[in-house]
Amino acid sequence: MLQGTASDVGKSVITTALCRIFKQDGFRPAPFKSQNMALNSYVTEDGKEIGRAQGAQAEACGIEATTDMNPILIKPVRDMHSQIVVHGVPFAQMSASDYRQHFLPEAKQTVMDALNRLRKTYDIVLMEGAGSPAEINLKDRDIVNMNLAGWADSPVILISDIDRGGVFASIVGTLELLEPHEVQRVKGFIINKFRGDLSLLQPGLDWLEERTGIPVLGVLPYIRDIQIEAEDSVVLDSMRHGRSGKRELDLAVIRYPRISNFTDFDSLSREPDVNVRYVTSPEELGQPDAILLPGTKDTIGDLAFLRESGLEQAIASQTERDHVQLVGICGGYQMLGQHLKDPFAVEANQIQEARGLGWLPLSTTFLEHKQTVRASGHVQQRHSIRLYGDQDSVDSMPVNGYEIHMGVTECHDAKQVTALFEIAHPGGQPFQEGWGSPDGKVWGTYLHGLFESDQFRRSWLNGLRQGKGLAPLQETYSAHERKEMEFDRVAESLRSALDMKRVYEIMGIQYRDPASTVND
Ligand SMILES: NC(=O)CC[C@H](N)C(=O)O
């Protein structure tokens, strides 16, 4: 099991890299995070919702993700309230204290059943903890760190982040706050995000090993520009300005408080001519070529944020500019309409209604059923998205994605707008999805992951280029291949820094040199 001395020390990325290493070494690994608090989610093949990071880790393992890999997902909404998703479907809306008092005592069985199923199916189950195991106020009801390691009788590797400083204090302090039997589970440390001179660090490592009797398994270099999907929005703090250097297309994603599934825009930011910025105020909005309203766990609450922050107004004046497009995905799509209502209080624990931004003749009602499903199809109306390319190629252009929403959106004046896609859910009939203004200036869709469709992504960007008087770019990349290459790159980096022989020993598995597995 991998645990960390704090949040964001790199547990998820290291877990992903280890998943890939074990796969490369000829094992069948699977990831497991008993409980995850995140707004970036992933839809499994059978239409269930889990944390995005576990979905990506399953991909690194080369297997289909299932809800056993993340049986409990907490999606924070508002005022200490969260939606609790159990085995991929919403179970309840709860306050933090209710969750602790009423849910957690019952959760052990759910967690252990899921883990045991994975253990029966796979050679190695890589468990990932959450936050720090030394939060003494939370320890009695813990189901995700040391209690889980105990129930599963698993060794623990403790990860700490040296980039923020205080790495020795974090490690020694964590051990100090654990029970002796918990300390005994810790079989090694990983020091992550190191940028300095290893020889200067060595005396500290020797001291640490001597003081604790626990080995340092590796010091991992700071890996730049990691392109593995992020678990949650901490990473967005570093994306205010996007990448350094001027790019021809400037895309502004509105970062509202409950932004969800912002991984939707990762594939855009990897195009050579694009800069993606995450903005929270009218000043930051600047003069982008497209404004992207992303998904949100709390559409009505985040709409209020747009109004209070002055962004509604700023977005409207920027959208007036000739070539600029305003695009909404999922919650952002719902906002583009005229009216929203939540009669069952599914979004924020209170019944509410709101006026939308009013760009499209749509209204959305939030229902108790959550739609979580993969979808695929093709473009139906290229003009409503301002796609670039000749008619034949664009009209049959494939699109893939997934839906995660409780809102149902209806159009009450189909003459004013055009449907964007014809898509189908697995085994279902094709239907029209997404609406846009006939001139393609404003459009929205429920399809998350849309920009991972390579041809579509490039054609949309080329449409924006055309609007700016720039020549189209022919080249694009395969989002799928890029993801695979990134798993390999991060695995390679981990392998060269980590004592894998010892890691296998800790797991009780005899080390096999990767070179020799070919003939096994
Ligand atoms: N993924 C999303 O953006 C969800 C939008 C909205 N919160 C809904 O559930 O309908």
C-alpha cells in the first residue's frame, strides 16, 4: 500500500507508474483506493462512476476499470455537503459529520469485499491511501489508510514530498503519531519531487534510515509536465497562465468553485498552437479565442459565482468579438440555457431555481437519477461547431465521450438552434445530442472527453484558426497513444530511481529481471 505524509505528495502518479511497471514486468496488477474525494470522475464500461485517477491507473495496468477499484467516491458539493457515490451510483447526499457518524462504521464491509474481489482476480493490488495516515482526529473511523492496511495485512510504503521542504520532519513526525503496530507496517520511504544534488541529500537519508530503521527505497526526481489525469483541482493553481511562451490560440476555461472533470481540456493543452488558461475573474479572462465553461458539481451555485464575480458580464462582452466561441460542457452546457431547476434538491441540498446565461433556448431540470454512461457517434452539424474541413470528412467525423449528470436538458425552440452530434449509448439507439447557435458561436454538449477525439479536436481548433485568419495545422496527435507513452515515461523515471528489487521483496514477490520475463 502507498501512503503519503500529506495530500498531493504524488501518491496517485507513483501508483500509476507502479501499475505500469508491474504490467511491464509480466504481472497482472490492479489499483485500489477505498475512498476518494474528487470531482474528476471516470465512467466504467458498464456505466458506473469512479475517481478519474483510478480509471487512469486501470488503463496503466492495461485492464478495464471497475467500481471495485474505487468503491466509495465522495463528491463535495456545498456547505460541507457531499454526494456519496457507492459502487458507481449515488447513495446519499450527506454532511461531513453524518458521513463520519453513520456511513463510515458500515463502510468496512463494502471496502473489504471490493478489495477481496480484486485480490482474487489480479496478481498484485496496489492500494493507495488518502491524505496522511497521521490525522489523529480521523483515525478511529479510518477506512483508507492504516486501518485498511491492517485489515488487508498489507505492507506500507510512505511517500513524502521534498519540494515543499520539511521532508524529514514529515516522515519522522508521521511515524511518531502512528501506533507501534502501524509503524511496523511501514517498510520503506519514497522521497518525491527532488530537484537538487543527491550527494547533498545523502547524509539526511543516512540519518533517516538510522533513526527509523526503515530504508529509503528511492529519491524520485521532479518530473516536469506530467500528463497523467489529475485527481482534483489542486493542480489548477499552477495553470492560471497556462504554458509559458506565446501560442496562437488562447483558450480560457472558467474555473468555478465546483469545477469537475477539467481533464476534458488536457488534450487541447497538448496541441502545439494552444494555450489553455484556468481563470477565476474578469481580469484574468483577457481576450481569449474561445471561452470554455466546464463541468460542475453544483451548476446553480457556480452560476451564482459567475454573476457575483462579474464573469457573466465579461464572458458576454468577449463573446461579442467576431471569431470568439463560447462552449459549455455538461454543467457549463446547462448554464448556457435559459432556466435551471432543482426540484428534488439533488445538487445542493435545497430546492432551487435559477435563470441561465440565456445563450441557447434550453432548460435543465435536475432529477434523482444520475446518468453515467459512455457514448460515441459522429458530428451532425459542422456549422454549429465551426469545424474546419470539407463537408464529407467533417460530417462523418467520429466523436467519443462519456456523460455524468443528473440534469436533463430540453430544447424549447429547435428552430433557433442546431443539434451537434448523433450519438448512441452502448446497445442503444442513436439520438441527437448537444445544441448550438446556427452560426457556431455558442454551443454545448453533455459529452465529457470530447476533445480526445483526435480529428474532432484538430478540426475545431482549425476552425478557430480560420476565424483568426490563420492557416490550419494538418498535424495532430493521438490522445490515446500519448497517454500510453506518458505511462511508460513516468514508469521509466520511477524505475530508474526506485530500488525495485526491494519493492518486490516488500510485497513478498520474487524479483524478476524485466529482461528475463520474455522467456518465462
Ligand atoms: N458533470 C457535470 O458537469 C454535471 C453537471 C450537473 N451538476 C449535473 O449533475 O447535471
